Amino acid sequence: MNSTDHMDKPIQYILCLVFFCLVSILPAQIRTHDNGEVTFSVIRDSKTGMLRGLSGWNGRSLSDNFRYPVDGQRQYLGMYSDIWIGTAKDLVAGGWNLDGKSNWVAEKEISQTNIPNGTRSTSVEYEAVDIDLNLLVTQRVISWGRSTHPDADDFVVIQLTITNGDVIDLTDVYVAICADWNMDQVGADKADFSKDWFDYNKELSMLYAYDGDDSDGLDPVHAGLILLDGKLATHQIFPIKNQENGQLNTAVFAPAYRSPLISDPNRFYRSKISARNKADLDELEWAAWDYVAILSAGRYDIRAKQSIQITFGLVAGKSKSDLLDNAQMAKWITYSPQNITLERSQGLVQLQWEPAINYVDGYQVRRLTIGENNLDQLGPRILNSLRYDDATVERGIRYRYTILPVVGNALEELASKPIDTALASTPENVILTDQDKAVLVTWNKPLYVPAGYYVFRRAEGESDFRQITPDIVKDLTFADVEVETGVEYVYRVRPLDTKQQPLAFDSNEVRILPVFPPSRLYTERGTKPDSITVHWPLVSERIAGYNVYRSYNGIEPWTRIASISKSEIQNLSEKPDGSAPLTDQFSVLDQIDLHFVDPNVYSGSTYYYMVTALNQEGRESQASTPTERLLISDQNELSTQVNLLKIFTYPSPWQLLKYDRLTFANLMGQVVITIFTPNGDLVHRIDHINGKDKTTWDGRNKDGRLISPGVYIYHVETLNPQIVGKISFSGQITVFR
């Protein structure tokens, strides 16, 4: 018996036309999850509030969903994927129905929240309509960012909270997701469709799919539908395409078929019109085909005005083993307490955490004493709190804490990541900074403050650490001046007691590959007209390159105008005369000096330069000391330069409460005026293009807020009509109330 024998072809044809019209004209409100490796959209009809299950949106109409990876070309979840909630009595609400309507309608818009820890949460409330079920559903979709959760970015979690809105209890309720996975690459021919294999993983309660058509090459991606929290009722593999004619199988849109699909695990298998796993497909001698995965939870009795909560996951992997790992991670991150914080005071450790996404009976706190084998359970067997204070700690002992979710019993495999601490004198948060030809070592004050510290260092090529502080360090900082550019160093800090004896609480080891800028930098007028030459000594053979920066006033903004790599410097050095330029801008003199020629300078302008060096990791050093001011002038342009230097502002000083505007006078044609703080932060920009000799400013910054009293720098750039090139001028504005 075929699953669509009860329908004739005209009905199927009309249904397809209805669906086509709906997906073509729907105006959509869209909220997208793309912070991880999966792109997943939540769609709502902007006019009717109708939701179409798990459909996606292509910018014009409903479409497939679940792009993987996020920058890939494939969307693996078919458009007719859906959320079904109903009973075993042919009452099943869904987003796709035979009449072309959806049972899910949301009056309010979809909301989306981005949490600073990289988590994104989308929420929408909808109710069941046009069906004898008084249900209110809150659907929450959660995803994790690739930068903050690189092991949890291959899935989205769908949590459904179902509330019985009736005044009487609702019995025999099932909650299901129908996932139309399309793993096979479908061709341009509309008659072509995805031919996939499906299987079931019992340990994870996951139905998963993979490409079953090797005629066009096998896509290695695997995708699965997993029940993360809920009582498993059924798992069905059901053909969404009719196996005789390849037409859309309308059975999945009929409540009479949905009801046994989500409530009876064996009925359709006994009738040989569905399978439960790959072994069933082989037994039925079914080929790779366009199937749907149906996973349901139940049965539940929901008391009047009460709720239940079910959690599913849509998971992807680049292989089967990758899929299984990602599914296990989805289970862990939805059960395990997250974002555990630990605060210490003398004699007390305070632990706090966020609640698990899934339902748990409570939590259990365990503590391991480092160096011993005993694992202690702290507090009650089931802790009904998100906080625990451990007052049984002792000074000088290291501890490791884990928080376990409890569902009946403590779930060992879903324990939180361990967090270590000690009520000790361990220097914490050691930071290394390379500046001023030294490595500055800084650290935070420990809980129990020691009498002082020694700093130890191991240089590249050395096997042992050696003490580099001849005397005890009383502060929380030490400058190591015996360092070289490009040599890797590893540091650690050791606390000392009052007798200057070491305490057994060394800091963590921290490494740095220091890089320092050139120590000498000078400029001169170039041999070519309108050019400036910048000279500096080559710092080290371990330098990976240099960046050259230029400014008009010696402060921000500094603009990078050139770069040279180590290989380019070596090519310059290997020239026969030692100075033949690789480019028009760089040359090496006597194997020790690097020369840079800036040809883009103009008479009447003032220039400053500074240089940074790059280490082998591509990290940039602090900048060298800026060069002295260099003014480019020409006798033929003296009158133009003199006119430019007559630019002034009034009133000066500027009293904001008395004068609402500042005037720039004696401008020359079209100019750009930029105003900065003394630190180089941009305050405002004026594009003066009308050619008049004056313009004004209302004292508001680029964000529209009135500036504060103080000193500001302005910079004027113009195209001089008498010469080719830029002319610039800088000045100062004093502002008070």
C-alpha cells in the first residue's frame, strides 16, 4: 500500500498550486542565526502572523533552510520541514496543511537577542488556530558563536514550551519535528530530487541523513535531528516523495497520517510505508530517496494552564564522526551549567552559574583536591540553587570544581568544564608587553599577598629557567631590559615568604616574541623634486618587515603609506652594489640602513614620519619616535604658502555659551577641515566645497553631541589652483564654557 493512495492526482496538483502561491507572495519577517557555522532563519508572515514550520527565506519567497557551513552554497533543510504538536486522535497542528494554511499564528514579532558571550537567541510566541487544540507555543532558537564557542557552532537548538490554554487537562500530547533533510546535490532538472540515506543513533536519540547518490559525487556533510530533552515516542523515516511517481507525498500534510507518525512507533513500519533506521530501509529494499526524519516526544498530559518543555537540535558535521561529536556537544551544552564564575575571599570560595537550557532536577557540586585522589561531593545530593559557597577550603591548597546536572541521578558525562583555584599567593594574570626596548612583566596581586617576588625567564634555545631579578621585587611589575628583537622568551613569577624563601605557587608560564621599532629615524629633502627620504637602521635579521606611517601634524591620524617585508629587504641587500632599489621607494645602504623615499609630498605642507617593525608572527611593534617636523617649500610657491598660513579661526578663544559657531577664515577654494583631540581622536570633519573664503562649525562632534571645553587641533587640506597637489595647514582651537 502506498502512503498516498487515499488521494487522487487532481488533489495533489491543486495542493501544489496552493503551496506555490503561498511561498511566492509571502511578506516575511526574518530573524537569522549566522554567528556560528550554521545559517538558520526563523520566518513569520508579516501580515497574517503565520509561521511555516522550519522554512527558510531566499529574499523573495519561502525556501530551504540551514546553510552549512555558514559561507557554503548548500541549504540542507527542505522547505516543508515542520513542527507538529497534537494528539493520537488525529488532532495535529502544523505549519503546512492540506488546505494550504498554517495552524501556527504569532501576533507579536520575532525577537532576537545577542548575548556578549557569543550566544544568539531568537524567540517567538504563537498559538494554534483552525484546530480543536488550545495551545500556546513559545519557540526559542539558540546558536553559539564560532569565536567564543568553536566546539558548539555546528548546530542550532530549538526549545519548545507548550502551554495548555484550556480550562481542562489535555491528555496524550506529542511534540515532533519533521526534518526534510536534502543531502544529495539536486540538479537543475525540476524532476530531480534529493536521494539520501537515513539512519538512527539510539544513544543520542538522533535521526540523521547523508548523501546516497554517488552519480554526481557524494557530499560528505551529514545532518541530524536530535531529541535533546524529552521522552522519546517515535522515530520515523518517511518518504516525502511518492516512491511510484516522484510526486510530493501529501500524507505528511494530513492530520490523519501525522497522528500515528508521532504517536505509534511501529504502525507504519508494520504496513511497510515507513522505516525506523537504515536496517529497516535495507529490509524493505528501499533505495536512497527523498525521505523526511520524524522525531517525536511524548506522550504528555498537560494540566490546564500548565506547560511542558521539549528541546530538539538540528546538527551538522563534515563527516559521520564529526556529526556524532557535534551532537554530543549539543547535548552537553544544553544540560551542563554554563558561564561558571568563581570568587574568592579568605576562607571562602563562591561559585555561581547559569541554569541549564534543558530541564534538570538540580545540580551537584564536586571538588577535587589537586595532588590527591579524593573527589568530594559538596552540599546536598540535589542542589536547587545556582550558587554554592564552599567554606571548607584551606590556604595553600589547590582545588578543582565541577558542577553536574541532576536528572534523577547526577549526569557524569554532562558535567561542566572544571574550574581551578587556590587560596594562595599565586601571582595571577601575568601580562608581557614589549616597549621601550624592554619586556615589561606585570601581574595581579594574589589573594594572600607574599613578601615579594622573583621573576624567572627562559630564552629561546635554553632548557632551564633562570632568575633575572637580582633583588626581591616588591611591586607588581618588572622591566626586563636584556632582551632582543625576534627572540622568544618565556616568563614566570614566583612569590616569596618573609624570609625570601620561595612559596610553591609559581604563576603560569607566559611567552612573548618581542619586537621593537628602529631607535633612530631621521628625514631629509629627497634628491628628486617634491620628495622626502626617511632613514633608519635595520633592527634585526629576525624582523619580518616594517610599516611606514605619515602625519601632517605629528599626532593622529597617522596613515600607513608603505610596507616592506623581510624577503624584499634581503633582495635589496643582495644587489651587487648594495643599494639598487627593488622599488622606487626602498633601498639598502651599506647593509645596515634602510632608506624610504616618499614621492607624494607637496610644497607648503608639513610632514612627520614614524616606523613600526613586525615580528615573525605578524605582530606590530610600538611606533618609533616621530621624526622632526619637515616643511616642504618652494620659492615660486611662497606667495601661495603665505596666503595659506593666513588661515585663522574666531572667536579665539571660543566661549561656547556666548558664541554658537566658530568661523574658519581665509580659506582657499575647496578644502577639507578635520578637527581632532590632542590624543588624535577625530571630533568632526567639514567638507567645504562652495569655494568661499569662510565656513563655520557649531561645535558638535561626529555623533551630534556638543564638545567639551579644552584644546583641539584642526587640520586644513586644499587643492591649490596654482599648483598640482595638496597643501595643508594645522592650527589650534581653545574652547571654554
